Amino acid sequence: MNPTVKEKIHNLVYSRKFELFIMFIILINCVAIGMETYGQRQVLTNINFVCLIIYTIEISLRFTVRESLKGFFTDGWNLFDLFVVVAGYIPESVTDSGALIAAIRVLRVFRILKLFKTNLELRLIISVMIRSMRALTYNAMVMLIFMYVFAIAGIYMFRLPSPDTATPEQKVLMEELMQQAPHAPANADDPYGTLPEAMFTLLRCMSGDDWTDLRYNLITASRMKLIDVPPVVVTIFHIFWYVFAAFLLINLVVGAVINNYQMIMDTEKKNIKEISDKMTD
């Protein structure tokens, strides 16, 4: 291809106007996909097909001005775009299976994620998430270890009597407890009845979901002598876990993400500048 023509195509593909145009097409596509959930209409099908054609032209142009074949196919965003485009051309008529048709429709929904590709800031956020996975993995391990320890402690202190082993007096008290302070929600199991349930309870506390209701319910159980710890222990345990988890463990995750943001921002801008310089040489 003539270098001048290739340079013009490159300038077009990486121009702000072209980026805004693709974002506009993606937004239209998003609306059309959402409208399809209310029923299939031919006009929506036509809109989605036109958007697919534009996506195909876009990635074809970027393939044309690629720096190298290897570089194009090692770029995760290019592979994602190829996946979205190819999935869009799979007709639903290839199968009579409802599950496969649903899977094809789900694949087409991924077109919405192209919005991340067309904007530098959005692309950086995704890159930060991916780059931070290693640090987040270690943070998740630390979080799980602490959650495991607190869950076991919670089981030993706050587990309610099991219906299979409870005495007649405890069964009467349990019925009274369920009337005065039912689980939140009412169909939930004993929040500290098993290890998985206890860990999920701590996760709920970490998110701030009904952790105060949990504390009040356990205080009621303590006053009814269904658990062998005083109310003050119930309060201290849950306040300490909420403060420790919500303000320390979660901030470790935030810190890991922020630590990578500026580095990826500089790298992305440097890559864009290098590509532009090579195209103008």
C-alpha cells in the first residue's frame, strides 16, 4: 500500500472524530440490544447488522495500518474486537437448541464492551484491572485468610443450637427467637451455622449489608442464653470486623489499583506516540 494512503488511513482510524463516531455507533448498538429484550423487531435487527458492518470496517482498517502481523494479533483489544465481530456473524438458524441460541445472543451482547476500546481513559481502566490482577490475587489471599479465621471464631461463639441436637428447652427458645429476631432475610440459614455460611456472613458485613441487624439478632440470642457469649462480645466482634475489612482490606485493593494507574497511563501514551512517530517517518 502506498505509504501516503496508509498514513491517511492511520490518521483517520486514530483520530478523535473517528473515535467519537465509533462510540456513537456503540451507544446506538447498546440501545438496540436493550430494546431487543422487549421483543424481536426487524428494524432492530437491521440496526444491529449495520453496526456490525461498521465494526467490521473499523477492525479491517486497523488491520491495514498495523505495525506488524504479530503485534496486531498479540494485542488483546484486537483479539477482543475480532471475537465480537465473528460472534456477530453467527446466525441463530445454525441450531434449533434454545440454549445455543441464547449463548449466541449473549456473545452479541459483548459488543457493548467495545465502548472500552474506543476511549483511552476507559481502556486504561481495563488495563489497570488486568495489570493489577497479580497484586489483587495476593490481596484476595490475605482477605480470605482473615475471613477464614474470623469465620471459625464466629462459629465457635455465635452458632445457634442445631435443630437435630437441641434440647426441648432450646427448641422452644429457638422458636421464640425466630419470632422476635428472625434471620435477615427470613429464609436464611444460621449466619454462623457452617463455615461457608459464616464466611458469606462476613462478606455481607464487609459490604455493609444488614450487619447491624445481624448484631441485634445475636444480642437477642445471647440474652436468651442460646449462645454463650455476652452482648458486648457480639458488638465488639462485628464492629472490629467491619472496620478492619471495610477500611483496611478493601483499601489494600484500592491501593494496588491506584499504584498501577499512572504507570499504565504513561505506558499507553508512550505506545501511541511511538506508533504515530513510526507512521510519520
